[in-house]
Amino acid sequence: MSLRSVKLEFKTIKNNSDRELYNSYVELIGNNSVFYSLDYCNSSNETENISYFLLKEDDEPKVLMPIHINEIKSKGVQNLKEKYYDAISPYGYNGPLFNSTTECLLKKFWEEIDTWYKDNNVVTEFIRFNLNGNQENYTGFLIESLRNVKGKLTNFESIWTNFKQKARNNYRRALKHNLKIEFLHKNIEDTHIENFYHIYMSTMKRTGATVNYFYPKSYFLNLIKNNIENIVLVFVYFESKPISTELIIIDNHTLNSYLGGTLSDYFNYRPNDFLKVETIKWGLENNMKYYSLGGGRKDNDNLYSYKKTFFPKDNDAIFYTGRKIINNEVYNILLRNIDVDYTEMSHPIDDSNNYFPLYRNKKNTMKEKDLEVMTSKLEVITTKENWDAFLAETDFFDFYHTYDYHQLSKDEKDKAILLKYTEGDYLIGIPLLIRNIENTAYYDATSVYGYCGPIRVGVPENFNNIHFKKALSEFLSQEKIVSVFSRLNPFISVQKEILQDIGEIIELGNVVNIDLTKDVAEQRTLFSKTTKRYINKCRKAFDVRKGVSEEDLMTFMDLYYENMDRVNAKKHYYFSKEYFLDFIKSTDYETDVLMAIDKETQEIVSAAMMVKTNTIIQYHISGTRNAYLNLSPIRLLIDEMRINASGDGKYKYFNLGGGLGNNEDELFRFKSSFSKDFKKFKIWKHIVNQEVYDNLVEEKNVTDKTSNFFPLYRSGE
């Protein structure tokens, strides 16, 4: 075959569009293997962004290979004029992905990669191949690294007969303890992942695993949820307690044992043997052809021997790795500057017992305190792409936390940021608006109007915030932020625990929630007689529909302004036309503008903007014609919203808010006529620099220093 227009491309995945492009190439080549999914490949701690090589023939993708290109920062290259890199494939089974590609084209693929390495200062390459023979035509040293135990699933009776006696005895012992098995496939929930992660991490700590095995929980969440068809979580239970677990990847009718663990207190119950045997049964029931248990830490060690007891007569699958030294000169410089014996340095590259590349050999294991130090960091997010990506990871958020709402809420001089804190598998996000304090070199931070505060991933109620507090304090001091103020969200838990001993949290009053998990008829029983009477009258006088056009939105604006005029609202409550248009267009949340229409005149007399995010509906803003206030059509709109939302089954909370200034005033009494499910509304106040804060209060000539306004130096604005 003659090669026409063959081209090698190198691409780095930085955003969602890059991910989609990568996925499209994988699909075009014709493979849905989890081992080539980005969620799997990103298990490696080599670099922040994964890259890949793509060989095209006549513009058609033929060969793809994920790769990490890492800058070498070892001693020895620091004084060189140029930067140097090494290439390492993601952990696990990958290497080149292709479908019915010719030998000639595969040779061309590796030749093109070697040329790219030379042109881009790549010193070494280390490739982990899959178990399906894709190591052929490799241009470096091909190493038979490990024997993997892989058994054919024929029928259980013959497999059981072939077991080593030890495997059968251990299984029988497990049965005596009444162990139970659970296979989760396509129905894996967050609580299952929590249980898996707890057992897995305790196993890694107990065994002194190296750093690269301490994956964040977010890795497993993404891997499982984005590959749900090809993932199986297995749990072994003793008296309803999960004591052993395994994450299995299904790849072309093969069950691949990936990662797992067992609680040490239950070793004698033989739960791992029980799990393996029951997995064989499950595989047979689900038409699987092979069960790959992996290998040992090295060939023929105790771990390999244990796995081999289940398939002693089946041929092992060989796990190949590939090694290359592209730049011998720089490689030798690196070796001269590492603390190893001469005998280690002189070991040949093609010896599988030797670490490669040697200059990256890390002999330390992960300790608890090292894990905290390694994973604790605070980042500042300002782009929509990264902001949205963080929200997608979180357990729960409201529309007040979104990027679009922050852009709508900030003044021209303000800066919207999301502080992202990482500690192990915990994530915390705090969105803020950063404001310059006029005529000073200092700033303060506040939250958007509404219910905001911190959001989280995996942070428990007993969270120890000592590292978070330190990281946040350092950031605020470094950025010359004098004070921080945030309104908290009554429907998001653990906010108080996250902010514990950082400033003060103050309860201001109640907000009124309609519990949408209750039956609509039960909800209505909580309405006051007055509200029921008004709703009944309004249903006779008005129709309700959603506003869908720009003309509807302009009518809503007019009603809202009329409402603001009536209550003598401050200037900043008079939102612009662009504000309303951009609010409706945002895809960060869903907005319903409900309108009450006079049946006789067809005039729109009242309207309300309701915002839906996750399981929360927020009654945001509204307006009613003065001439119709006596009929209270807004009650009808609230009633319509809660009926529609309850029927949807998706929503739990319908927040009507509180009274003016958080007082139990006439507005609060109106809202509480719908429900007595009150939630506490809290605010967070934090003075970062007390000295500067006090000076600013003095400079602003604040007379009432006992005022609850915060920050006090802005009380006259």
C-alpha cells in the first residue's frame, strides 16, 4: 500500500472542546475502551493536561495515542539553555489505538513520533501497552514487564475444578461467615463511590503505596459516571458493612480487575477470595468471555501467585512496556546528578527490573501528613470554562454561585472570582466579588445579592478546616483584602463548618420554603385561609403563562420598575434592559418568567421571575400593576410555580425568601402564608486586617460605630 498524505499531529487537551474532539477521534477509529477515555487516562499525576498523538492518512484519523509530556526539572538540566521533556503514557493499559491499520502505517506512526521527540527536546519515552498486541512495530526497547493472570470464562463447574485447592478452601471459609456480594453496574450512586473510596484509601495507606496511587475521589467519580456502561463496582458485606471492594472495567467482553481493597480487620474472613469467585459467576451470567486479574508487583511474587490460584491452567497475558532514550547526552547529564549507586546507573535499559527513566525514581511512600501537604492548595478561578468545570464537580450549588450571575451582578470595576481550595479528595469553592476601596491600595470582598457562600465536594460535617483557614488567610492578606462579607445559602449544608473560626457567622432571620417533596394537596393545607381565598379568586380572573418573547420581558421590566417605584427602592435595584436579557439567556440556570393575564382585557398585570438550579427554585424578583394589588395575583404565580415544580419531581425546595431587612414584617407574613417551613438565613463577616479596617472607619467619619452594617467603612455609600 502506498502512503498518501500521512501527517502526525500533537494535541493537548485543555478544555471541553478539546475533550469532545479527542472523543470524536476515538469514536472514528472505532473503539469505546475505557482505557482510552480521558477520565481513565487522567489518573496519572504526571501533568495537569493530557496530550495525544494522532496520525492521519488523507485527513482520516488512523492511529491515536494518549501521552504525558512533562518538563524535566531534575538537577543537571537547570543550567542548560533549553527546556527538556520526557514522554510517559498514562498509567494502565494504552499505547497506540488503531483499528485494522496496516503494518506499514504503524511503522510510519512510530517514525514520525521519534522525529517529533527530537524536534521538541524529548529525552526519554516510557510507554505502557495494552494486552491486545499493540506493541508490534515499536521502535524502542520492548520489555516483557509483567505476566497478567487472565482466565477464560467457559462454565463455572470446569473453572471451579481447575482452581487451586487453596482458592476453593478460602471460598468455603468465606461462606461460613455469611458474606454477601453486591454487583453495581449502571446503577452506581455517589454513596457507593464513597464506600469504595474509603476502603481503597485505607488499603493504600496501610500498604504504604507510592504517591501515584493516591487518586482524589473526583477521579473515581468522573471515571465511573462518564463510563457507566463499562464499570462494575463490587462490594463484599459482613453484617451489612462493606469490607472488601473492587472496581472492574469491562473491555470487549473482558472483566479487568482495576483497583480495590479490603479492610484489614476482616482478612481472616477471606472476602477477596469470595469476591473473585462471585465475580466469575457474575461474568458468566452476563456473557463475559475473560476475567483479567492483573499481575503482581513483579513476576511470580506472592500477589501474582495468589491471583494464579484462580486460573492456574490458563495462559497469562503479557504486559509490555516500551523504553527509549532519544537524547543520550542530556540523559547522561541527568544520571550524573542523581543520588544512586554506579551499579544502578549502569543497568541496561532493556532490563525490566530496572526503573526507567532512572532520574524519576521516587522511592518514598506516601504518609498521611505528606498527602495533606501535597494536595492542599488554593486557586483563583476567573474564566467561565474553569468556573463551570468546578460547579460540575460540586455536590450542590445554587444559581447565585454561577459565573453568569456573578458577571451580571458585579459593577464595572469589580472582579468576580471563585476561590477553589483542594485538600486530598475535598474541594471547596467560594465565589466572591473583589472591590477596590476608593482612594486606597486595599480591597474588600463581598458576595452577590442572594444566597451564596461556600460550596463543596465531599467535605464532611466534621471537617477540620485548619489547612483551609491557613490557605485562605494567606491569600486574603497577600491580595490586601481588608474584609470579607458573604450571604450564606440556607439550603447548602456544611457552610458553617467550612467557615468555622474564620470571622463570625450571624443568624439574621428566617426565609420561607415550600417543601416540594410533599404532595401538592398536602402543601396547600399549610396555606393560610387568606392566601387560599386570594388564589381561588385569581384563578377565576387571570390566566397564567410563561413569558417567552423579548416583548414579554420588556413588560416584566415595566412591572418590576413600577414595583420599585412604589417601595422607593435604591438606584442599584433598577436593573438595565441588558441585565434582564442576559439573565434570561444564561444557560447556567433555568429561568421561568410567569405572567398573570387579565382574562377580560388580556393585559399582563403581574409577573415573577423564578430561577431553577439543581433541586432549588428561587423566587427572585416580581412586579404587579398598582391597580391590581388588591387582588394579589402574585399569590397565583407562586401557587402555579409550586404545582408545576412538584409535578416535575426534580425539585425539593421553593424559596420565597424573607422580609425586608430580614425582619418578620408584612412581606414576611405574606410569604409565610404559604408555608411554615422556615430556614435560617445567615451571613459571614470576616475582618482580615483589623488595623486597616479601624483606620478606614476613622477616615470615613463613621458616627454610629455600633451599627450592624458591614463593612462599617462603607455604611455611607
